[in-house]
Amino acid sequence: MLPLLAAGAHASLDVSFVPTEAVAAREALAWAQVGPADTVYELGCGDGRVAAEALELGASVVCVERDPELAAEALRRFQASSHSERARVLTADLFEV
């Protein structure tokens, strides 16, 4: 199993949120052949844009976001969707999940 961080590296708590464009998310999910049989884990999900695209493809999603405001925004995004039963949002540090 590969370590999450290289020896001597430290997880940064100073990472800014940069939204992923929907077209980039769709292309990445298509490349990964994501579909109804999959569960997508998005670590550092921000506002849940990539996960929302995965939901549209039929996948289940588990989002991990340490910023409570962004996690709440992701949760609102999923609750507004007709696929909310397949989405879960964890407010936590991805290095501790």
C-alpha cells in the first residue's frame, strides 16, 4: 500500500478551494468509466461539483470536506438533486478518514 504522503511531507491546512469546471469533471468521470455500479469517493470535495456529476452518471458518492461551509454547500447541492439517497457528505480532514 502506498503512503498518503511521502516520507517527511506534511499535510497542509492552507489549501484553497478551486472549483472544477463541469466539463472537466464529466471528462474525468467518463475516462474512469464511472457508472451505476460505482461509488466515487471525493476527498476534498469542496462544494461537491465533481460528485454531483458522478451522481448524474448513476454512481453513489461519498464526499469528504473539512471546511464546514463547503461541506454544507455540497450537502445542499445533493439534497436538491433527485439522487440525494446515493450521496453522503463527511465534514472531516481527508488525512484522518
